[in-house]
Amino acid sequence: MANQEDNLFKNVISHAKEYGFIFPSSEIYDGLSAVYDYGQNGVELKNNIKEYWWKFMTLLHDNIVGIDAAIFMHPTTWKASGHVDAFSDPMLDNKDSKKRYRADVLIEDAIAKLEEKIEKEVEKAAKRFGDTFDREKFTGTNPRVLEFKQKISDTNARLKTAIGGADMVALKQIIIDLDITDPVSGTKNWTDVRQFNLMFSTEMGSVADDANKIYLRPETAQGIFVNFLNVQKTSRMKIPFGIAQIGKAFRNEIVARQFIFRMREFEQMEMQFFVKPGEEMKWYEFWKDKRMKWHQALGLGNENYRFHDHLNLAHYANAACDIQFHFPMGFKELEGIHSRTDFDLKNHEKYSGKKLQYFDSEDNRNYIPYVVETSVGLDRMFLSILSKSYTEEKLEDGSDRVVLRIPVPLAPIKVAILPLMKKDGLPEKAKEIMNELKFDLRCFYEEKDAIGKRYRRQDAIGTPYCITIDHQTLEDNTVTIRDRDTMKQERVKIGDIRMQMIEACSINNLLRKI
């Protein structure tokens, strides 16, 4: 299974490059580690994902507005947010492989292996007992399973204590006790665990000294918090209300890996929802439900999503969970939902000396609102769609095809317009149709090669509809529309194409499912 998933991941990565979705950055100079460029098809898919998120937030909720804050912020912002002092990862090196790892990730991977061992025991027992198998009873009584469960529970508790107390020695001890080996060298020759700050710094102005030191933002949320009162007053918003933002963030990831899953330059889609203190848990549950529905509306399979509650809460949170997605490398975080309390606004008030309070006319009092955050990585969203859409098929005629079953409203190109031949007036007719459709839909025109080859190329980039113009078109003004997923074709009148295609490709089809 692991090999299958490894192969799928490799195939997705090579397909992404071959078909203009993602290129290694500065590739002619041998690239830059963990930095990628989005190609001509990638940027369209990325923009469509943004549109889906933005419309969901700002069109479907009349109490959410958007902003676009600057990447550079006053350096005290990051002191107030805790990033200068606390935004670091516990890292250690293997002396033999010279590779560096995050200590907590190594431990979490070891816990995942214990969970896999439990599943193997369950599978073996299920085969042995057949229909009479009672999973709950087995996992509650089997000595080996109970031993694994106890080890998982103990390790989680130790990990939580060590992370919470920033205890690097305790983290190293957990790695020793779990007998964790380096996946590359296979040895346990570890250095001590040390903290590495993840923020990129630079200088503003002409003199490079500490007085001019500023940071590339490691998250987009702080731009929302410092603008909280500006937005509230100018839009006359009443609590509860939200502020949404899509933007770049930068983290000097020591262990950047797994293609675009963990990068040094990435994009976030975040919404901070400001609520009355004491009501945060109600809204936390509300947004958990809403965000899960938003993901599942894409039709990538409900079984590929799950909630994962945080055992180790961030210093600002009183509740936190991830929506995890089943990527080719297993279930990993796709989106975080956090109840951030009043930590951010309270700290910005303290460090700036400016009041960041909301006057509640109903309660006739001022207070600092609590915040519920939803934060999804746009690049991870892109990877989730690309990896689940990638399909290798064997057709009835014995031939193969690779098709990207991207949700239709998100597809980079919606319609390919293909004259059957490069003569007899077919290209001219095709261009007429193209000129009619291109104002509403991203279209692609091609007249080179046999029609079957052209269909395959469109399948490979996920184009949902191919319109073929043939000799019959010139006689009765009808065309063939081919469906990407079913490969079925139907004759449609030229006059009906535009409305049919707009309706089929609309993002509203996704939004209405939520």
C-alpha cells in the first residue's frame, strides 16, 4: 500500500510538471529547495480555488468582509504575536545521514506506526473471525492492542508536556525511548534537540543594522488583527463578524519536503471571526461544520477527510483541530480551525498602547472580542485536488489514458474547441464558437493531430468538455460535446452551447451544495 501511494505521489509530481501545473523554481539554475512556480494550468486551478473560497466567505456570509494586508509589518507586530520569542521548531540531526528532522514530527510518525500496528492486528482478527468479529470488543480486550494503545497514550502525554514546557531534553528522551531510527541511514545516532526560529528577516532602508530589521510575515492572521478596528468602524460591522484574507506567507522550514505540501513560500486563505467572549465554543463548532461541508462539496470523497483534535494546544488557543485529508503520503493537515481567545487583540493592545475594544451597544459595554480562526493552505488545497483527481484508466478498447477528474468548476480550462479537420471551413466555424464562449469561459483552441490524441491531451489537464466541429456542423449547426469523465458525446445546437456550458461550469454549483 505504501509503495502504491509512493508511486502515485511520484506520478502526480511528474504529471504536474509535464502538463504545466507546477515547475521547480529557477529550474535552469538547478532550482531552489522547497520553492515552486505555478505554470499556466496551475495558476488557473489556483485562482479557481481562491474564487471558491472567497465567494463562500464573502458572498454567502453577509457578516464577513475581505482585506489584503501588506506582507511587511512593523516589527513589534511579531513581538506582540509571540513569533519573535516562540515561533520555532524543535530540530535534531542524524550524525550519519547529516539529515535534519523536526523532533515532534519524528515522534508523531512513530505514534502513527503504532496505530498501523493496531490496524494490522484488527485486520488479522477480522479475517480469522469473519462475520462474528466485534471490533470494539477486540480492541478493548486484546493484550497486544491494549499495549499499543497504552504506549500511544503515554507518548502523547509526554509529547504534550515536553512541547508545552519547551523541554528539548525530554523530546530527545522520547525519541530514544521509542527507538526511533533515521529513515535514511537507519541509525539512532542523534544530536541534541535544539530550537530554530522559522521567520525570514530582512532590512528596511539603506542601512543594514538591527534597528531596521523587519520580517517576512510567517502568517496572514496578524494583518487582520491590527486592522480589526479599521474594518469594524468603516464597515459598521456588529459582532459576530469575520475578516477574510488570501495572501503569501513565508517560513524558513528547516525540513521542507513532500513537494508543495511544506514550502518556504506559500499561500494561506484565512478568516478570523470575532465573537462575544463566552460564545467562542458555539462558533468554533459552527465553523468546524461549515468548513468540512465546503471541502466535501468538491466531491473528492467524504472518506478522505477527518477531524483531528490538537493534543498540544498553541499558547493562544483554548480549542483547536485540523481537517486532515488523505494525501498520497497519508492523512495530513489541510486546514486548521482554532479558538484563539482574546490573545491576539489583547497583546496588540498591550504592545501598541492603542485600545482595540469593541463597544457592544446591546450589552452597553466595551470588551476585547474572542476570535475563531479558519486557516487553509492554498497550496495544500491544490495538492489535495490534484492528487485525488489524478486517475490512470484502462479503456474498453485496451488503451490507457491519464485523466485529471478535477471538480468541473475548478478546472483550469473549461472547454476545448476542436475542429475535426484543418480545412473545409471547419476552423473558421470553430473560431466563431470560440469567440462567442471566451468572454464567459476559459477556452482552448487546437486543430493539430488526430481528434483522439487531442482528447487525451485535454483529459490530462482536466478539461471537462471538448466541443468538436465536424462536417455535420456546417449542415445543421450542431456540434459534438464530449464529457471528460464518461467520454460520452452528444449533439448540441450551437445556439444552446453557451448557456449549457456556463451552467455546467459555474462555481455556484459547488456553493449551493454547502
